[in-house]
Amino acid sequence: MSRIDEGLLFHKVRIAVLTVSDTRAIDTDKSGDTLVARIEAAGHVVADRRILPDERTAIAERLRLWCADPEIDAVLTTGGTGLTGRDVTVEAHRDVYEKEIEAFGTVFTIVSMQKIGTSAVQSRACGGVANGTYLFALPGSPGACKDAWDEILLPQFDARHRPCNFVEIMPRLDEHLRRK
């Protein structure tokens, strides 16, 4: 079972938040607000926050820019993970990933099933790594963002979480780029 080892040091993670929506603005972005509040409450840093329309190329470009920024450790996107024609966030993420974290979508579905039942099948939440940066695509509802953060990302972004966590392997995520 997982646990927090209080004998270890907490490390702040610098996280960028991107809301993907054709209709939202900062003052109406409840999902982005949910993520920002939870990131800060956990003691992490919101490194940047943006809103972009559902345009695959623009989303992928923003992800690449953040992955190239040494001041950003992780990116959380919200919105665009559904099944409609304008839902292209997952495709944009996969355009950028070097490695996909397949289990993230599976675990997110398990968490969602406990909250919304079989409606969980309509989400294509996903996660991956690119250029040493974690990338997670979350659904556009505040409830889904809360569930993903509270149940999966909060413990994984805590270096004290045992038996393992995302933070402890961060220095090695881009080791293949440093090999000669």
C-alpha cells in the first residue's frame, strides 16, 4: 500500500496548466482554477497558465515550448479529451510524447468509474513524457481535474510517496538525450 515517508524531503514541482477550450477565458475557467488551487495547496509552483482553442497544432506547439523550458517540470492540460470532432488534445499530446504512460489512462478510468460509473469510458485522459517533462491530458470538468489530482497526481508528485513516485525519477527522464 502507498504511504508518505515523513523522513524524506518534499520537493516543489513546477507545473504549467493549459486549458483547451474554444469558449473559456481565465475568469470562466473553473477546471484551470481547480488545478491551480490544488497545485498551490500541495506546495508546488504554478509555472505558467494559458488557455488555447481546440487546435491540435497550437496545443502541440505550446506543449513543446513548455517541455523545452527548464523551469517547467510538468504540464497538466484540461479539456479536449472527449470523443467529439473538436476534441484533439490527446492527439496533440501524442504528437509530442517520447514515451506514453499508458497506466495513467487506466488508473484515471478506475478512479472515474468510482465517481461517474460507465460514463468514464468517454474520457481519453492520457499521460506521457517529452524532453524530461511530464505531460498529462485531463478532461475539462472540474470534478475530473479534482479526481486526477487528488487520487493520482498529488501522491505521484510527492517525493516522499512510497513505494515510488514521479519526482524521484525526474532527473533521469531525459538521460537518453544526454548519451553519446
